[in-house]
Amino acid sequence: MTGIKKATIRDVAARAGLALGTVSRVLNDHPSVTPQARKSVQEAIKALGYQRDAVAGSMRNARTKMVACAIRDFDIPAFASYVKAAEGVFRRAGYTLLLASTSNEKDVELALLRGFAQRRVEGVMMTMSDEADAELAETIAGAPMPIVLIDRELLPDVDRVMADHQSGAEQAVQHLMSLGHRRIGMIVGDPAAYPSRSRIAGYRRVHAQRGVAVDEALIRDHALSNEIAFRETCALLSTADRPTALFVAAMDMLAGTLRALRSNGLQPGRDIDLVAGSDSDLAELGTPPISALSWDRAEMGRHAAEMLLDRIRDPQPRAPRCVRLPVSLVVRGRPYDGLPRR
Amino acid sequence: MTGIKKATIRDVAARAGLALGTVSRVLNDHPSVTPQARKSVQEAIKALGYQRDAVAGSMRNARTKMVACAIRDFDIPAFASYVKAAEGVFRRAGYTLLLASTSNEKDVELALLRGFAQRRVEGVMMTMSDEADAELAETIAGAPMPIVLIDRELLPDVDRVMADHQSGAEQAVQHLMSLGHRRIGMIVGDPAAYPSRSRIAGYRRVHAQRGVAVDEALIRDHALSNEIAFRETCALLSTADRPTALFVAAMDMLAGTLRALRSNGLQPGRDIDLVAGSDSDLAELGTPPISALSWDRAEMGRHAAEMLLDRIRDPQPRAPRCVRLPVSLVVRGRPYDGLPRR
């Protein structure tokens, strides 16, 4: 392509030697078109570099070939992996991806859904800040386009892709208890959303199984940024009876916790044991390397994109689908060599 | 908002007690509208939850209120920061951001530009894989919408935002030379694009100033992924006269190099000195922490978004603008305590 060509549908008709209506029928995949007419139009389109106006075209047949993805924050690497995988699936299917960030705020989520509907976006992949919010739930369930929820569980009629975060949290806490820890601090996000709610459930379940009482002060449940993870870790470390291990369960919050440990003069693996709730370069390449929970984020993005394309292509009502991906613990670093120390 | 309302412009006119044409003039910001009519229409819109169809609206006035950003890869955290900042600026201005990844391939870049034009995207922020490619240059210069280039220099007529990567590379190499190193390996990206080209120029300049001959075998210039950075680092380490220090200049490639060092049994700061070309949690929180080049990526995103909005709002031809952000070296970790060792 050199420059943007300006050939019109009239030019195509003239070059193909066909009536305008015939060209229009070819462009709209009308069944009454002969193979010969289709071939002539395709050749003329190619020769002239004709580009159909996507906005005008979408007015006629209500297909914008756009899908949208609303995520909490662009700069969380764990989200980027699934967006990247989803975008690959959409691109191969001829769809353009619109990406927006919500800052995990209900008002932004509602405004985005409204904007997507106005732009006739054909499908949306999203999370929701508060699964118990009736207005959000009603808006999502009643949206004019199919929606696939990412890591949310409370809208049973909507397709969704989730990771098994409760199992992950259970593995993390089991691991730390097997190293001798009984006071395990937990840095986690808002329980209004499935991932944090299920991680807290897993933490409690292992404590109950082992007969260890849960000290509620050890669960810090509103870490949505590394700044908050830093502050919450400092708060946990400043208590008289501080935890001997930390489960940094919130997504991509390990950096905040590591900064807090460093500013308190503590070294992971020597002074305190850690498990990260989501694997990262930082966990893998730390000294010592840090154990972390892992699931296939690219697979999550691919599943979500494929489910959405399925609904777009076949809008007949069908039972909602749920894909649940396994979470596993990657054990790293030297084992803690004794009982908790101060 | 509960659900997506279906009120029409006729419902608005009926409720406001005004003619359809008056309502249409209010919606299109026509100057001949009385304040009273505007108020009645606004009240009716609010009461009915009327939503103007954005696609139909954009047909009339050719404004889609969409801008696009094409980046090499979603999962490079350094790119995410500037996209996030740009998206904030666009959102506050009422624009929706379309995001696409190019895999650094010319064909994808051309296809995306074509798609953006067809969708009447009002402006584009992008890089380009090869600044010397005539077809890409012509397509960008002749695009029907304004374009802001990110970290590219060779199209003087196009607005652009860049970081001063040559100065950054000079600081990195100066620092390593001041620690006693003379054989400095460089892991860098493709010199077809400005950032890598200017980093290599900076590397050469400091060598010339210090009278140190450049061993071309030490410059590995096609690291576009952590997998390649891993392989290139291994290659450098396997040579008979291996480098005593590494400048990992490619964007966000430190993880690949750290994996290679670990698999070769080498520790940064003890066995080899490192400077990372872009700062990250991994550089800051490593043991020892790793010196890194830093520039304000959020500022880069904000500048690019504001330049683009300026061009969209005022399409009169004006001299192209270039914002160049400073790059500085964050020195970290214990200094290398002697001359190069093996």
C-alpha cells in the first residue's frame, strides 16, 4: 500500500463492467451473485486498491468487526499476557481490539459499557470491580452484545474464564505451613471480586484443616497497587507478633512487598519466607528465587477470545460456559532452615 | 444506568415538546439554539436515558472519537506505562483508545494503518519497525489522520516524542568504564529503529573518547525478546575472551540476561557488572540491585497523547513538533571491587 487509495464503488463497477447493484451484492455476500461476477469484482477491487468504508459499511450490516477488552490497569504484566493472547485470536479472525482501563471503578465500567454499545462493539471481555453490585450485574447481563467475564463467578448466565485461585492459595499456605510457619501474613486484593475472595477462602480452609486459628489481623485485603502492598507489608512487619511468612496473593504485588522488606532490613529466605500469588520475572530471578503460583495466562486469553467469537458468530441462546484453569505452585529457593526467627 | 436504554430521538423531541429538527440542532451543537431549548433537550435526554448512536452520529459529522495506538508487544511493561498515561489523557478528552500490537512487522503496521483509516480513527500513536523503509514512510506521511511517532526520528515532517537514548547509552558505558571495564558486551535491538541505533552510537562514542577500540563481536544487535537476549548473552559468555561487563540496552530484556547468567553460574556484581537499558522492578529489587537507565515513560505517553489531540482539534498545517525526554542513569549496587575477573 502506498498512501490511502480513494477508488469508489462506482470505479469498481466501471472497471468490472457490472451494474452498481451487482457490485453492492458482491460486497454484501448476497446469495444471488454468480461466481463470474464475484471474480470480476474482486479483480477490479484489487486492481484499483478499492477500500470499503468500514463505518459506512457497518451502518448497513451492523458489523463493526470491533471487540473490546476492559482491564483494571494496563501496566500489570500478568494482564498484558492474556490481552496479548486474546488480541492474536481476534486479529486472525479479522477483529480489531479496543482496549480500555477501568481503574477498578464501577462508574468507569458502566461508562465503558455504554460507550461500547454506542460504538456497536460486537463483544466485550472484561472483569467487574464488585461482583455483588446489582447495577453492574444488570448492565452486564442486559448488554446488547455478548460478554465474557475474566476471573469472575457471580453472574451464572454469562460466559467466563477463571483460574482456580482457591486451590492456588491452599497450595501456598500448605507449603508455608510445611516449612513450619503458623503466622502467615496475607496481602490480598478486594474480596468483592472472585480472585481475592477465593484466595482468602483457601487460606482459611488450610488453617481449619490444620487446626490453626486465623488471626484476622494477618489478612490485609485491599492491595490493588504496589504502593498499597508496600504499606500493608510495613504494617504487618511493625506488629509486636509479626508474621514469620508472607503470602503476597494480590496480582503482581511482589515488588511492593520486596521494597517493604528491604526498607525493614529483612531478606526473603533468610529472615522471612514468601510465596508470590502470581509468577513473574521478579519471583523467578530474585536471590533467592521466590516460590510463586502459576497458571497459563495466555491460555486464559485465548479461551476468552474464542468463547467471545463463538457467541458473535452464533448468537442463538445457549447454556453459558465456564472454563476454569488449574493453578500450581512453583517451589523455588532454599528451604527455610528451621523454625520461624525474628 | 440499568440495561442499555432504547429511547429514540423522537421520544426526546416528544418529551421536550420540541420539533425533531430542534433536537437535532441541539445534538449537533448548532449555534442557532436557544439556551431554553438546549436545557429542555438535556432534561429529556437524562429522563429517558437516551443514547445517541455513535456510529450513525459519526456518519453525519465524520467524528468517531477513536484514536489508536500500535505498539510492538503488549507484554513489555515499559510500553504499558506510556500507553496507560496516554489512555488517561484520551479518556478525559472523550476519546476511546484502540490498541493493537505489530510484532514489529512492517506488513502488520501497514495493515493496521489501512484498518485505522477505514474505521475513520482520528489519530494514531505508533512506532515503525524500519525507519528506512520507503513504503512505511510514505504511508505514514500520507495517512489521512494525524500520526505521532514514538521514539522514531527519520520522518522529520511527523510529530514525535523521543527519549535521548544516545545520552543514556553514553552514561551507561562511561559508568562501566569508570569501574575499570574495557570489554563491555552490548545486548541491543535492531538498529533499523532509532532507540537501538542511538544506543549503539553512544556506545561507540564513549569508546572513541576513551581511546578504546570497539570489538564488533561484543555488539549483539537483534534482541527483540527475552529469549533472544538469553541466547545472545550465552553467546557472549561462551567466547574465549568474554566481556567483563554487560550493557543490556534493549527494552525490558534484563530477565533474559539474568537467566543466562544464572545458567552459566555467574552472579551480577560478583562475577560480572551490569547496566540495564530500561529501569524495572527486576533491576531495582535484584540482589545486588542493578544500575539502570531511566526516563519518564508516563510523561512520554502524556506528551504523545496531547500532541495528537492538538492535531485533531486544529488540523491546520503547522511545523512538526518533537519532544525529546532526558535519560538518566540510576546507579545501584555495590561497586565492582577490582579489575575484571573470570
